[in-house]
Amino acid sequence: MNEVFICDGIRTPIGRYGGALAGVRTDDLAAHPIKALMARNPGVDWAAVDDIYYGCANQAGEDNRNVARMAGLLAGLPVAVAGATLNRLCGSGMDAVGTAARAIRCGEAELMIAGGVESMSRAPFVIAKAESAFSRAAKIEDTTIGWRFVNPLMKARYGIDSMPETAENVVAEYGISRERQDAFALRSQQRYAAALERGFYAGEIVPVEIAQKKGDPLIVDRDEHPRATTLEALAKLKGVVRPDGSVTAGNASGTNDGSVALILASEAGVRRHGLTPRARVLGMATAGVEPRIMGIGPAPATQKLLARLGLTLDRMDVIELNEAFAGQALGVLHLLGLPDDAAQVNPNGGAIALGHPLGASGARLVLTAMRQLEAGGGRYALATMCIGVGQGIATVIEKI
């Protein structure tokens, strides 16, 4: 089996819902990091890219018609370079990385681009077709996030809890207090602010230039979602599921826009294209859990992967755990036997601070984990996240 190397990676800033990136088409947003990788790796024969795998959870608007393929064409890759879009909801971008790695590992590819994109600002409303002739009923659904066009059998068997409701379910299941959730959220913001201050995130962001009707273009070069806050301010927020609930806008990730791309190659691909390996992809695993507590999915996915690799959690120098909700993340830490404030978990902040552009987040976790290994001198990193409808996904990489 071939070894798989991550050789480079970059992302756009993560925009707030309706923020600076809301005017950028999803397919253009997807193309942006690919263009950047092409520009800073001029020695690569881009016609030799075997495939592009991009994660995207929506695919109902400008991300329809296979956004991975459109991103490659819009980025200027040769038309011979194909592309496929993967949808494992929140885990789509990580699945894209893992699937590309599997193709290289089994010898079917030498050079791949993997990543993900989501513009939640531009997610459209959709209308179902009429179920009978001359029907005067019209059902409109918002595709930004969550269930739509629900199967009654699914609802009867598993429920259709919204994402915040699943977080409240995890909180109730494991007895996680509002105070712990808010403290976790504050740490995420503080760790992000400290990482930003020392220039950590500048190394993984490519600015986005947006033309204006008049004057100079708008340059978006920083994540928009992070906020300065306090425990007192977080404590004043009302629950989003119910007024007395513990899941709030302050201890949850956001609805966001962004894209990520990475270059993966085999040893032969590295030599052929003059690339520099930065991390080795050791493996990826997924696991299913009850949809109503989907947030615990990272725990069984991690345990499954570590067992397969013959590694233990204490050997992970970096753990990038997607913070869909503070309560959900705390539930996972409990199941993995880690403290709330574990130093190796999201040392540069997580999705509560950065935001969560669904299809891009998994690839962003892998990119950030690799860069933290380089910055902190560790060997192994785990990237893991929960997935709607009850799944978890995990990836382990090793620094070169």
C-alpha cells in the first residue's frame, strides 16, 4: 500500500452568515483555494492531477451540478482533470480528504486535490413539485441547514431533531451544565484570539478579493466569525431551542461561508512534481450513532480508527474536534476521557470561534491539525467531527 502525503493546503477566511463573502458565488468560492495552490506550486504538472474531491453539504444552489468539477474548471485546471462532490453533511470535507487518500493508498492515483466548500449565506429556498394535477399547494424549504422534505418513516423511527435539539439531548444525557458550555465557548474564543495574535492563522488563509461597483476591491483576509466576549455576556443569552435551554448562539458554531483545498500525493507523485511532504495520512474511519444524539459521533469514530491503526488517544499531540456545539464537544471529551480544557484539543480555538461552513470544515480541521503539528513539534494529530443524522468521522495524520 502506498503512503499518502499532504503536501500543501490553504483556505479562504471564514465569513459570517450574510457577511463579506456572501456576495461570492459558491462555485467561485470553491475555486479560490485551488487557484492559490496552483500559484504557489508552479512546479506541479496540473494536468497530472488524477481527480478533485470536494465536500459540500448543500448542493441545492450554485453548488449544484458537481461543484468540485466546476471549481477545477473555474480555477484554471486543465479540462482533463475530473472532479467529484462528496456529501457526508458536516463531515464532507474530511471525507473528501480521506477518500482521496484511499485512492492514492491503493495505487489508483498519484496526485489529488481534496477539500470542501459551503456558502450557507447563499443556500437557496427550494419548492417541492406538486403531488397532484392542478395542485394549489406549494411547500418551500430553507436549505441552509437541517431537515427538509422529511420522510414520515424516518420521523417515526428516529425523530427529526434539529441540530440544536440534538445538542440539548447530549447535554441532558451526560449532565452537562450551562456553565461548562459557556466556559468551553469562552476558551474557544480566547484560544483563537491568542492564535491570531501570534500569526498562526495567517499561514493558512488566502485573501479573497471582491470587486466593488465603485472604488478598490474589498479584500477579505481575516475570519469574520470570532467575537470578544465574557462569561457574563454568554450567560445572558437565551437558549435557541427553548428560552430555558442551555444551547445558545454563544456556545454554538455559526452558519458560515468558506472553502479549503489540499494537495495529496503518493511518494512517486511527490518526486515527480517536486512537492514537499508535510504530513502523512494514516487513515480515516466513520461510525454511526443515534440521530437524536448525533453530536457524540466523534467518540466511536475515533475509537474505531485508533484501534485499526494500533494507536492510543494519549499519543495524539493535537486533537482538532469540531465544535458544532459546546455541549456536544463536552460530551465527546467525556466519552474519550479528556478534561473540558484539555490543552491539546483545539489549541487555536475551534468552530465556536471560527465558524462552521459545513462542507469545508472537515478539510479545515485536517489543515489546521497539520499546521499545529508543525508549530508545536508533535507527531500525531487527530481530526474528528460529528455529522447530522447520527454519524462521526475521524482522521489521523502524522507529521513528516
